[in-house]
Amino acid sequence: MKDILVYTEDFRDWPAVVPYAAGLAATVDAMLTGVYVSPSPLTSMPPYDAPGVMANLIEANRELENEAFAAGDAFVAMARQSGARRAAWQVATGYLPGVLERIGQWQDLLVIERTTNASSGTAAATGHIVLTAGLPCITLPPGYDKAFSLDCIVLAWNASAQALRAIHAALPLLLHAKRVVLLQGKARPEFNINEIGWRPEFDISRYLRQHGVEFELHALAASGHDAGTALLAAAAEHDADLLVMGAWGRTRFSEWMLGGTTQHVLNHAGMPVLMRH
């Protein structure tokens, strides 16, 4: 894990997601890149023809971009103050999920806040970002103000491909954790018409031990509609600093539909969550 990307909605008053991401970068000695994304002026155009409106929107957006670019030194200083040895700053304009998907192509991890600011579009886009970014995402609860810590990492395991991808992505963090808890849930049934036949059994316990991860094993009995509630309750019981889980979703026409457990965790988790689709 050498490159970490953190998205910030604000460059005038850094939200808690920035020092959190910097603490993470310091722990794994990674490069931290901060990004601010301003919406395209085309998305603010009124549905009627108003002389000068477009010109004013473009000028306002240009001023915002210039101010955002000027915040680069402050971001690097904040990141270094929080422990990151290397940091950089990026500014972009466009649709947030698309921009993060593009930048994420040369990153190892994305850190974002599950903000409640609906006007920014992030609250509605968080699930879309997690499912389409193409890299692991750590999402922070709105207003999360705890210092970065890896005293306890909880792993949610249901034998799915998504869960394994998430745990694989979290390996560099697991090696820094003081305590790792593996929550063994009911295997999620998977069906792929292109893979009818026998597949070798995967042993998650052996996999973790082969990678030098010592862990505690606990059963998670709930499934279906209760899985999200039970998972968060168990993570809170173990005082988790980070919950690691697979993110499940599917496309329906042109929209992404989140799985029930994924949606519940995004809506209600009180701790940072590392998700991987």
C-alpha cells in the first residue's frame, strides 16, 4: 500500500478525514494525495436560457478552482503535521464518482467521509463510489473526530469474493493492528453461469496465518436482513477501530443498487469501514 487518495469536500477548514488519512499514510509509509473536486458549471445551468448565466457560472468556478489550487501548500503542511512524510494535492472539476474512479486508477486506497451534506452529492454518491472506484475504500462516519488507530480491526467473512478482496486489500493494515477479530458469518451463496462446476475450498484462517496475521475467531450467526445490524453490533462490541468487509451491489438499468448489508453499514456504521467490491 504505497499510494493513498483522500477526498476532501473543504479546503478552507480541513475535515477530520484529512488527518485520519494522513495518520494512515504515516502508519504504512505511503504517499498521500488529497483531492478537491468542484462540480462542473454545466450541472448548475438553469433549465431556461438566461443571458450571461453560463459566463457567470464559469467565472465563479474558475475562481473556486484557483482558490483550491492555492490550498496545496496548506494540505501538504497538514499532512506532514499529522505524520505523513510525503503528500501531494490535486484539484479537478466534474462528476465526483467519475473523477475519483479516474484518479483511483493509480492509487491503492481511497479514503472518504460519509457526509450528510446532501448538496455536495457525496451522501448519495458514497455507495456508487465504493462500487465503481475500482479500489478499496475506507469510509468515515459523518463528523468522525477520533485519531487514527489500529488497535483492533474486525474482519467480516462470509466466503464471498468481495469479502476476500476486502481482506486481501487490508493485509498491510492487519500487520500493524494490535488485535484482529475474524467474524465468521454464514457463507453467502454465489451463482455464476460461467462457473458451473467444482471449485477448490478456500480456508480463510490458513490464508491469514500464511500472511503473518494472528487473529481471534468469533461466529456471527445472523444473516439476511439482520446481517448488517448484527455485524455493526459485533464490531462495536470488540471496540473496532476499523471494520473490513466486502461491498455487494449490482447494476439495474443505469443505476447501481447496493446490497442490504452494504447499504445498512454505509448508513449506520459508527467506525471507519474498509469496503471492496
